[in-house]
Amino acid sequence: MRFRVLTACLFCGFFLLPGQSPAQPLVAVSIRPLHSLAAGVMEGVGDPELIFKSGASPHSASLRPSQARLLSRAGVVFWAGALLEPHLGKALTAMETGHILALHRAAGMVLLRPRPAGTGEFPPFPLQGRGKVEPGTETGSGGRAAFDPHYWLDPRNARVMVAAMAKVLALRDPPNAGAYRKNSLRMGKALERLERELAARLAPLAGRPYLVFHDAYQYFERRFGLRPLGAIVADGLGQPGVRRISNLLRLIRSRRVKCVFTEPQFPARILRALTGEAAIVRGVLDPLGSSLKPGKALYFRMMRQMGESFRRCLMAERP
């Protein structure tokens, strides 16, 4: 009998990760920024598993067998939602166990409508108050996205997500509920300090024109008073057409744009048609923290890195 019990315990332990006790649920988080927030909430208790480790665009990333096995063992899954991670959404639909939370549905989230940019140029927008949508369905009329899914780039939304994560984890792991709540309060204060720091750093840049590679930054821009003119590509995946490039060239010349941003996962050659003949500074924005080491510090480093990229490019300083 003792042998059978010992064998069963060893068998159960085979599926546990280092530092995880049998009572703790395995926590899986889809992308690096959300994983970083979860790591902060779980500090001193355990470590969440990152589903998409490569830093590739979650719009097109499909699940590997190892990732599917991770999901099958997870007791808690935090993800960004089907608008950003369609392939992951299909896999999660088939899951029969575990607590799954698409973080845009957390109570208190501020979600913004996608900006129309058929020609590449954004319409002007006020800093606050318009374009918000309530959490709910992910598609609107005509099958269009109901909201912009890059919501983690607002530190206030990050605070909401941290509180929601702590609540879920406390429910699934009652013995450590106090630690999750304490960590969430500490994280909330750190995120408040981050917001104040970035606001002071970026305040002198208000009104300076620039273009982004694709429209992924309006949460950051609205929070810190930045005013982009447009995006090079419409969906972050395809190549800009001739008409779009023509419109953007006109915009660059008429508004005297000196700063254009690309992203790590997209080829820089696409910018040449727009920046080859002008003295334009090229910056890099990384909304996923793909160049940073995963962990609790990533979110803060990613946001500071983004703020510094805006500052250098808009101040026409070469990195």
C-alpha cells in the first residue's frame, strides 16, 4: 500500500513545475506583458508559465504541441482575447477545465474603439472621453473589431488587470490569497509611480507629429498626450499599397514629419519608400517586450523603453 501511495505521489509530481506545490494551480499566460503582471502578483508564491515565448506577433502565432500540453494542464489561463490571439482562442474554446480569463473583460477596463485609417491617416482625437467601449462582445457591426486589443499599454488598465488576476488566483488558491492581494496592492502602487514618471517624461512631446508602423499604441498615446498622424500598414500584417504610400508621403511632407516608428518583428525595408528621401529619424517600438527577459520586471522596462523611444525619435535624437 505504501508503495502504491508513493508511486501515485511521484506520478503527480511529474506534472508539476519547479516551485509549484500540488495545491497550487498551474498558471499559464499568453503574452509577455500580461505574463509580467501575473509574475508580480504571484511573487513569492509561484511562477506563471508563458505560452508565447518567442515574442512573435500573437495575431498570427499558432499553438505548438508543447503549448497545447501546457494549456491542458493549466488551472488558470490569462490571455488578451481572441481579437489579438485568434489561434489561442480556438484552443481555449476546447478546454473543459480551468479558470480562463480574457483580461479585457476585467471589471474597470477602459477599452478604446479602433481608429479608422483606410488611407493611413488617423482622424484627430481628444485626449480623453471619446472612443471608449464597454467590455462585451469582441466584434461590432460588419464583423469589425469592437475595440483595440492593445489595452495593456495603458498603466491604468494594467492596474485593473493586476487586481483581476489577484482575485482569480485567490479564488483558485485560497491558502495564498493574502499574498496575492498584498502583491497586487504593491504592483498597483508601482504602476501609479510608472504612470507619473512617464507623464512627466513625455509631456514636452505633445503635438509633435510622427507615424507608427501599425496602429497599436493609442492606449499609450492617449494616456500620455501623444498625437500620431497615421500608420504605415492597416492591420500590422500586410504590405502598404501604392495608394497608401502616396497618402503617407503627402502627409510626411505637408506636416513635416521627422519621426517614423517600426517594430522588431517587421522588416525595416518597408520604411525605405517613406524615409529614403527625407531626413527622418527611425525609431523602434516594441509593444510586446520581445527583446526583454520575461518576468515581473518586463512590463515596467517595456513601458520605460517605449517612452524613451518616443522621446529620442520625437526630439530627433539618434539612439
